[in-house]
Amino acid sequence: MNVRVKAYAKLNLTLDITGTSNGYHLLDSLVCTVGLYDLIKLNRRADNKITVEMHGLGSELIEPENNNAYLAAKNYQNRFGCSGADIKIYKNIPMGAGMGGSSADAAGVLNGMAKLFGQGSEAQLKELADNLGSDTGYMLSGGFARLTGRGERVERIETQASLWFLVLFPEAGVSTPQCYKLYDELMSAPCAAPHSPSGQAGTVGRKLCCGALNQTASAICSLKNGDFTTLGQSLSNALFTPAQKLNPQIGRAFGELKSFSPLGVNMTGSGSAVYALFETKELCEWARSRYKGGLNCAVFNTVVPN
């Protein structure tokens, strides 16, 4: 028996940092999944061995003990006592881009194992996912959602909204631990030159830079009301400043996208991918056809995985 699963990428429309607890940063984030996915193929084995083969984008170099997809399969096997599986993952989601590739693969493997062996309720899979990564539980089903806590608290958002993005991919990724470390350092220092993805300066810019002004509630309200202009103005990411210090191409990508006058520009996760929200697919394609900045780019629409 074999199973195929699509593990979709996500974008953070907002990423607010609301505090810390037990060494973890607490988040408030509006997220969505888009039509970029890793393809996962699973085949049942007669013995108890778990194998994971990675293909593409340099993923072949990931050590098994550091691979959340492998850990997901082992945790599932330990929980339900099933036999082994051969797993092949074909990467399309760039690593270190802030689009949740590792979490998507882990969630995809859990979903695939559940289909392969016919065991695992939604609650049981969520429990396993939460032990693998803060947003892995969300990636089990994707769609529009509000993530709070460390990202493990998922509040689904029902909407018929369809959003279009032009995404730029800097050549290098950003280390999430390094980005949070630098964020903490910047938080403890005077904010002499505040800057945020919204482009605002002064008191509001300082609050956004330091994660003190929560944009998520405003963004959710705009999304539910179908007010995409205000949604674009609410795009924000508290990690933007440290991420662009670690990778200057993020700031460059931000400026290049802003030159097309989209509804809004933002960075996803801890970087390095930067995206622009446009009113229509046609405007996205128009901007992509005129982009001459040299970074890889792609147009994506929001999706709600089946």
C-alpha cells in the first residue's frame, strides 16, 4: 500500500511577539497556506524500519536525527505500534525561508502515516505534531488561522477570501534561533532607528519594530470583512528588523516589492522570503513580469488543503 500527501507552505500575514514563557517566545500570528507544497510518498514495509529519503533543494544533506519528518514517523510508530514505512519527500518549499517547510513535512508525514495505517484521530495527531514544532499542529490542516502561545494554539478562521502574493526568495535563508536571539538583543537596546515591514516610523514604527503593537486582531477583522486594502496595511512582522540585519537581501527584496505599489509587503516567519499582497492574480503576474531584481520569484494563491 502507498500514499501520497501534499505538504503546503505557509505565509505569516502578521507575526506579533507578545512575551515569553519558560524560555519560549509567545506569538500572535495570522497565517495562511499557499499553493506551494512538498510531495510526500509513503509505502508500508513488512518490518519495523523507517526510512526517509529527501530530494531537492539541498535537503539530501539533512541528518535523519535532525529531520522532523523522520521524527514524525518514529513518533507515530511508537504511539500506534504500527510497522515501518519508506518515505520519500520531494522538496519545493525553500529551506530557511520562513514558509514552514520542516513543519509542513512533519505534518505531512503524520497525515500520511494515518492514511497508511488507518490510525490516529485529529486530536492524537495534533498531540504528536505539537511535540515536533510550534506550528506543526497548524500545518496538519492549514488554511487561514490565528496562532497563539508558542504557535501551538490554533484558531481556525472561516473565510472565502482568496489572496494573491508575489514572493521573492533571497539566496540565503535565516536561522530562526539566531533571529530570535538578535530580536531579544534589540529589545533590550534603545531603538534608535525604528523600522517595520509597514514602513511606518516614529512611535508606531518603534512599537512594531519591538513587537509591542499587536496587528493580528486588526488583520483578522479586515480579512473577515473582505477589506484587503486595510489587510495590506496591517501586514507586519516583529522579526523583520533582526532578520534583515542577518540577511540584507531581505531589506532589498522589501524595497523592490514596494516599488510595485501593492496592497502591502511583509516578510514571513523569521525570513528570508518576502512577499507582496496584490488585489488580483493579474496584478501579481504583471509585477512578476516586470521584476528585474535578480532574486527568484513566484506567484502564489491561498489554498485550503483537503
